[in-house]
Amino acid sequence: MAKITIKELESLTAEDAGRILREDGNLAGRISVRKDGVSLSFFYRYRWGEQNKEYACGT
């Protein structure tokens, strides 16, 4: 997996809504559309026992 770059973040548009960007180490970001533009909510995905969990890291 590749790193999420600034160039990639600046090129996001409303058509990318719902897409998930992934990075090394289980860090990912979910793209959404807001009134003032496009937003990316980051989360860390991990496994706890038999369950998959997500920890919100911010936007």
C-alpha cells in the first residue's frame, strides 16, 4: 500500500464521495461531501479478538 499524499488529497472531488483511501498500518480515510467542500475522516482499523473495530482519528 502507498502513502496518502497531499497531491492526492487536493485532487479529491464530490464524485469521490464514499471512497476509502488506505495507507500502510491500517490507517484509512473515508471521503464525504460537506457544504464547504470535500472532507476526509480518518480511522484506524484493527482486530480485537473475533471482532473488527475502528478508532476515529479525526478529519
